[in-house]
Amino acid sequence: NVLREYKKRKGLYDPVVLDASYPPNSPFLDVPENERPPGFQDFNKWGAPEGSPSQQYWIPTYKWHEMMGWILAMHMIDAAQFASRLILQGKDDIVLKQLDESFSHDLS
């Protein structure tokens, strides 16, 4: 497994793995289009012009790309909030140590 190998070599310190299977398992996609939440409306619409090579089943649609971005952003926001709480508590040395460890791994 590629992720395990990277983790073992310390190339990935704290990975977030996103399942990009399409379509996502969501009851919202079974609801009529006009009753769906905004993030699920036009979910199967492509962002590229019709007939372009990027309109393949293995390439996510515009909304699916957007949703993956939101999912990743939520992980980053959670980490930023945790770090800011530590800094406000005067524990910024913990944050700096974690950042130093995250960016100083030997990949050899």
C-alpha cells in the first residue's frame, strides 16, 4: 500500500485520505434536483465544455471536486482551530514543535 509506505518512511506525517469514489454515497442524490441542498444541485454537471476530454467517468464533476475541497478544508480548519487554541493558552511551543517535526522528516 502506497500510503503505508510513505508513512513508514515518514513522508506523510498525518495523512488525510479522501475516498473519491463516484458518486458519493448520499441520500441527497436520490432527492429531486430542486429539493437538494445547494452543494448537491447539478451534481452530475461538468465544469468543462461538452465533449472535452476531461468528461470521463473517472474524473470528478465540478460539484464533486468542490465537495472534496470542502471536506479537505474542514480538516485543515479543525487543525488550525486546535493550534490557535494552544497558542491562546500560551502553549505555542507545542505548535512550533509540531510544525518543526512535520517539516523536518528525512525521506531517505
